[in-house]
Amino acid sequence: MKTAKAKPKRTAVQMGILFTAIFFIGIGIAKQEYLEVMQKAVRICLECIGIG
């Protein structure tokens, strides 16, 4: 059986991971890293179809 104490600890860990992810996403947006990711995605796509 699951204990009542395990659920709050699990929730706290999940919330910590969520806030960490949001923090790093914010840093990436602030540094405009999404532009670099988009450029790489376009290059990969063009290489796959044989244009680039």
C-alpha cells in the first residue's frame, strides 16, 4: 500500500522539476536561443530532402 507521506514528497519533486524547466526555458528565450534552434531545424530539413 502507498503511504500518505509519499504523495506530498512526490508532488514537491514534480513542482521543483516544473519550475526548473520553466526557468531554463525563460533563459533560452531571453538569449534568443530559439532562433538558433530554428536555423538548425531548417538546415536539417533541407538536407533530408536534398536541397541543402
